[in-house]
Amino acid sequence: MKNLVLYVTFGYPTKQKFFEILDTVEKFNVGYVELGIPVFDPYLDGTTVKESQAKVLSDLSTEKIASMLSEIRERYSFKIILMTYLEGVEQFNLRRLSKNLYDALLCVDKVLDRRDFSGFVHIFNHTMSKAEIDSKLSQSAQFIYLVSGEGKTGEFAHLPSEYTELLPYVKKNTALPVFVGFGVKSPEDILSILKNGADGAIIGSEFINRYNKEGITGIESYLSEIQTAY
């Protein structure tokens, strides 16, 4: 499943169990893992992500993040995307991280200096201006993150379709794969996304929810379900 992105909060729920989750992800050949660097107020994220970040925030430090990223780099084949807010960038001195430890950074609420990071994943939505879209497309790496619709992560009852308005333009103007996130839960959601012309999907809250309910067995079962869409 090289065209799948999974969100996992960094170090959640414990270091040992976090690596057990990543071991499972690796078994399914997932292409990208978005590692959420926690902040005090992840205001664009829903309850599931907020609670997972709150659980680990006080346990992390710049040194611990660097050490764990080094281990992740050695053990796994998936691309590493760091996801956070400006608060996380500053609190954990992410500018000081070796660029070899990760493949790109997604900073939700701030455009950062590209010289400080290995590359950027930017979020795109149908309300952005053409100038903003073109600027961010030119600065993007790894993949394009196209938001399915307006709202917070993990708080959609159904997959929105607003992304279909912007998708053709983005596809025409980038060579990167275009993935749709926010509200993606089921194989049916992914099949719909692929049918509409996107290259893959991004799953966050639902993946964490499955783990919270059923542990490793739950996410193994869930990834087996998702695999049928690919």
C-alpha cells in the first residue's frame, strides 16, 4: 500500500507500543507514516488526535525525538513525515533535527523557511486562492495533501466531496501523488477517492480509534480491510 499515509502520534501510547504499531504498519508495506509531534493545543485536530497527543506530550524531548527517529529510520522502509504546529517546531527545536532523520515536515499553521527542513508537505483545500495553491505546489515534496472538506480531523460522519473541485487542477500542476485526507475511514472511502482521480488516501483518527479499541489485532484487521481497496 505505497499510496497510503497513516497518521500516528509520536510515541503513542508508550514508546514500546508505538514501535509495535510501526512494526505492524511495516508488515503492510504502507508508503508513508505521518508522525504527529504533539502540542498543547492541536486546534485543527479532533478529539482522538488531541487525546493521544496529550498523553505523550510531557514524555517527549528534542533528544528523545531525535533518538527515536534514528531508530525508525534504521528499522523501517516507509517515508517519514513529521506533522505538527509552529508550537511543536519551536518547543522541540525541530529546525535542529538532522534532515536525514525524516523526509518532509507538515506544519499546519505556519509557512516555514525551506532551508531549515528536508522538505514540506502542504495542506490544500478548495477555499485557497490560485496564487496560494501554485506557491505551495512549487514548495511541496513527497505528496500533496488534499483536504476532503472543511472541518477537524476525525469529526466527519461521512467523507466530504469538496476536494473534487480542486483535484483536477492540482493533478494537472504537479508530478507528485495527490492523497486525500480528513474523514477517510473505510475501503469504500478509498475506492471513491481513487475513482475520482486521486492517487491515494490519508487515514488518521480512524487508525488510532481502531488501536484504542482493539490494540494491534485491531489495526492488523483494519489494514487488511484497507488493503482490499488497493
